[in-house]
Amino acid sequence: MIVVTGATGNIGRTLVALLAEAGEDVLAVSRRPRPEGLPAGVRHAQADIGDSASMRPALEGADALFLLLGGELNGHGEDPNALIDVALGAGVKRLVLVSSQINSTRPEALSHTRLRAFEAAIRASGVDFTILRPGGFASNAFAWAETVRTKRTVFAPFGDVPLPVVDPADIAAVAAAALREEGHAGRTYELTGPEAITPREQAAAISRALGEEVAFVELSRAQAHAHMAQFMPEEVIDGTLDVLGVPLPAEQVISPETESVLGRPARPFGQWVARNLPAFR
């Protein structure tokens, strides 16, 4: 059995479907009651990976565990070893964690201290593990959906700074391979998209998909900071803006690892837009 945490998110939802299509016995875990749209045959458990005791029943009989920290769990919570110990006690033999490219490019970043602690706990667990370190997500463009729908405008900082954003569906596909196949144990994969694309170019891709003009308005760093402060912890904002506005050379490199794992190119941003176009209509 494969247990998937974060099963209702951009990565987890796709991962559950991929595993179910492959005939795996899947248990989807979320903090809310069973969501609509789970594939036939997929069981659900309501639990919280921030509360290892709540995960104990979900992990009974599990062979593999997919770990995705969400929201506030990226900043604080139990010692990661509490959850790892519960998983090992249940007999889990394979762990796959979604971490972040920042743990490679900016290893002292305060915003990712907890993810680094999870990485360390998993590496020391003694079982097979794979760590995924994606760069920026294509799905971050959902933040523009409301203004695209209501004003046909994208508001974003650093309009001409390119980054190779990754489609969450590709992260899910790599996770499915790591959970199901041999040959990924002990590996750390940095995952990006196939092209470095600017926010202005992303707005143009949305415009083409809609068949309507979408304007791009560039925010100053101060304006972007004020907007992010509405939903993001203060200690995370400046680091995020640094990546978006003054990326390190390594953060602009297109990684070959998605293609090497999947045997196909990573999906470009335009494909992500096409699949998610209703959000912008």
C-alpha cells in the first residue's frame, strides 16, 4: 500500500490518480473529510502529518509513504523524527519527500529550515528514500486567476526575470516513479520545467490560451512585499522575492532530471495553462 499525504493538492491529487491508474493500492490522506473526485478504489483517511499520532492508523500496512508539507507545516510543528518513527514502526520501507530547490541553492535560508530537518530525518531513517527538490511551480500562476478573470490583467514583480517553473503534474509523475520503481533510492532530484520563462511571458501564454488580450502590470518589490504580507509569513517574503527578482544562476538552470526519470521532456508552462484554463476564464 502507498500512502499519499497532501492528497487534495496540486501534486497529491495527480499522484493519487497516477498510482490508481497503475493498479496500486492507494490510501489518500488529507486533513479534511474525503474529498470529491478520488479515483474509484482509492481509500481515504482523515489525518494530519503535523500530528504523528493521527497518522498511525493511516500507516498500518503501508509499504511506501509520500510526504508533502503544506502551509504552516513548512514553518513549525513536531520534530520530523516523530512522524518518521511512526512510519518505520508501521513497516514503511520507502519514503518520498517533496522538498525545495532552495535547499540546494540557498542552504541557509531560514524559510526552509523545517524542510531541511525533514530531509535530514529521512536520510537517517535507514530505509529507501527519494527527495524531490522542485523549483518554482507553474501553479503559482493561480495567484493571478482572479485579476485575469475580472480585469484581464496580471500584476506581478520582476516581469522580465526568467525562471524554469515546473508543472506540478511532472512532480507527481516523478514521485510516482520513485514510489513504484527500483533505482531511485538515495537520489535527490532537482525538478524544473523545460524552459526559463518570465512573468510577462507567462501572462502572454495565458492570453494566447484565452484568445483575449491579458495585460501585464509590473509591481515594485515594495508593492509585491505588501501583497505577499497578506498571506505569507514575514520571514519568507524577502527570500521569495530574492529568488523571483535576483535568482542565482543555479536557479535559472533547466534541470534534465525530470526527463531522465520520466523518459520524456518536462511539460512547458503553456501546457499547464491549457489544462487549467477554466481558472482564468
